[in-house]
Amino acid sequence: MALKNSPRFQMDFSSVQEKLRRQFSGLDPNDPSLWPALPRGLLFVAVCAAVCAGLWFAWLKTVDEELVAAQQEEQRLREDYRKKLVQAVNLDALKKQLEQVQQYVSQLEKQLPSKAEMDALLSDINQAGLGRSLQFELFRPGQVSVKEYYAELPITVKVTGRYHDVGLFAADIANLSRIVTLNNLALTPVRDRDGVLTLECTAKTFRYLDQEEIEMQQKSAATKPGAQK
């Protein structure tokens, strides 16, 4: 302890402090290459630390973004797994529903006549009116409208008869084995004839497309602007 408190030790310590102070005084910030060794070394260490810190945080940011993306992907996969699990659990029920839908569609398809059966259907509509003692004033098939999977035939109908018979005629049309709809119905009383009405409507029936018509529809769809190639 006596040595440390000696005047010589205090003088050496003061000398060291003075040397250090001199190295950090009068430094030119525009030319660090002229700085003494100690300030230059400390600056080098500080720059290296700043660069390392910047690279570290930049790497952490990239890793954080990847982590967020991975968490989102995990959530999406979990949701997808839950949906598929529910579908797997309900697979038998879904198969039964599919069979029921296919049977229903098959029944509806059977109600659509083919091109060759259209004449017979038109005759059935005509006979439905004659069977109810209605007088046909107009029965005119219109232009066939070809859709994507079926063709639609409108028929302009104008019949005259008693109110009860007109109602039964509409019921008979609804009960035909083929699909026929009555549209744009208009009932008007016949002058000077009590209980006699005139029914004007458009009967629409539908049929299958034959193979030639299907091919024409496919070609037409392929040549439309914007069609996928």
C-alpha cells in the first residue's frame, strides 16, 4: 500500500492520463488515418461493431419474415387439414348425397325429349287442349334456341274455352311426362259468352342436344373472343 501511494506512482499515473488525453485531442474528423494509434484502433472497433450489429439485425429481419410466412403457411395447412378431415369423416354421407343428386338429375334428364321425340310432345300438348274441349285459335312453334346443354322451343298458344276447362288444361300440361312450362299467361273474357275465356301464353319445352349440335356448340364456344386456347 505504501508503494501505491508513493509520489512516483501518482506521477506515472498522471503521465499516462496526459498521454491518453493528448492522443484524443485535436483529432481531424475528416482524416482518421492521421489519428494516433489508440483513437484509430477504437474507431476501427466501433465501425466493426456497428457493421456487425447492422448485419445481425438485417439477418434477424429476414429470419423474422420467414418465420411469419412459415406460421401463416402452418395455419393454412391446419385449416386445410381440418377441412379434409371433415370431408373424410363425412365421406360416406357425401357419397350418398352424390348418388341422390345423380338419380335426381337422371330423372330430370328423362323428362327432356330428344329431337326425334319433339313432334310427339307437340302432339301431346295439342291433345291436352282438345281433350278439355278447348278451341285452338293459335298453336305456333317458334324458333329453337340452342343453349349450352339443351335446346328450348317456345310455342305461342291461344285457346278458348270455359274457365274450368282452361284450368284443367294447364294442370294437364304440368302433368305431362316431359317438361313443359307455361309463360306470359293472359286470360281475357270472350264478349257475349258467359264463362268463356281466351288463354294466351307461351309454352316452352326443352330437349336434348344431339351429337351434331353439341359439336357445333363446342366449336362456337372455342371460336368466341376470349376463349381459352
